[in-house]
Amino acid sequence: MSELPELPVLDGDRRARAIRSFVRREGRITDAQADALARLWPLYGLGPMPDGEHVHPLPLIDFDAAFGRAAPLSLEIGFGNGERLAQAAARHPDINHIGAEVHRPGVGRVLLEVEKLGLSNVRVMCSDAAEFLRAAAPQGAFCEVVIQFPDPWHKTRHHKRRIVQPAFVATVADALAIGGRLKLATDWAPYAEHMLEAIASEPRLRNLSPDGRFVPRPEDRPLTRFENRGLRLGHEVADLEFVRV
């Protein structure tokens, strides 16, 4: 696979400051992950190469040029070690898959998996995806936005850091194409209720659950280590899915 050309940047940077939904709790990066970042970022990375010190904002990007083709766009926010991202890209080669993760070990790991599987329809960013959606994402560009097991920020004084807030949900609605899906999962029951309340404030998103609450576990969602950990702790996993109307 040859290196991609330099990413075109579009006019209209809409960058804005906001409370971040994450902190840099980066664990040790292995030699293999560091090597993957050095070798594979020029092929699969969007924006500056992660340096372990900063989370760099992204400008507007021409994604058709970044992937070398025009196709529906999927965005996964906080992909962790990339299990779902790689499986979804392998299962749906007709979709361009973008993964956003602020921690380099996870980025390095998914780059290795993308290389192993020979996937050409994956690009990754080591950036604040919430900031990207607010400031630089093309409106109506995405067929889906996926958020799996985000940090629940258990303490009440930290609830403002939860990524799923009414303002963020409105931004996701802006970014979704008509008919696009917002898919979420959490193993923290209070956060599941918080998600329902926050998303209910956005009239452009309709809950796909018949009773207006949760949907069955999607068959194509892999059982990740985060979900397994929650199940071992006795947590009940809640899946939510909304469509942009």
C-alpha cells in the first residue's frame, strides 16, 4: 500500500473551546505499538502524528481524498483497543471507517490490526473527536456515529465531563446524514439514563427502541474487553440507537 497524498484541508475552521470528556491516562506503549505509529501513521493517520504530550485539533478534511474514494462515512469515538473498529471495517468494506482515540497504545494496536487484516477502508485520528465534530466535521457527512462504553465519570462533580451532553448530541445530529444512526453502549446504569435524557432533548434524533428506552444488543457488536469487565462486575449493559430524521 503506497503512502497517501497530503490531506486536503477545506476552508472554514469552526474550532471552539469546551470541557474535555477525557484525561490523558495513557498506559505504557509497547515497542510494537510505537513501531506501528512510526510506520503506519503516514498510511492510516489523519492529522498530526500522536506525540504522547498533546491532543491536536483537526482542521476540516476532505475525506474522499483521504480514503482515495467516495463512500459512506462511519465515525467511532473512543475506540479503545480497536476491536470493534477493525471488525466493522472488515465486515463492511463499502463504508469508510474513521476511528478517534486520544490514547496512543490503542491507536498503535488498531494500526497493527488494520495492517494484519489488510484493511484499506480505515483511518484513525488521535484527536478529541468531540472537538472535531464541533469545530471541523462536515455537516451531514456521517452514516453513523458510534460511542461504545465511554467514561461514565461516576462522581457527581465530574458529570459535566461526560461526552453525551445535550450540546454534544446536537452537534452529532448536525454531523449525521438523514437516516444516519447514533449507536451507544454503556455498562453503567446511571449513565444509560443520562444518555436517554440528553438525547431526548434533540428532536432530530428518534429512538429506535419500541418503548423509547434501550435496544437489544446488536448482533454485529463484538464482545469487547470493556463489556466483559463490566459483566464480570455484575453490570448490565445497555444499548441505545437513534436515527437522524
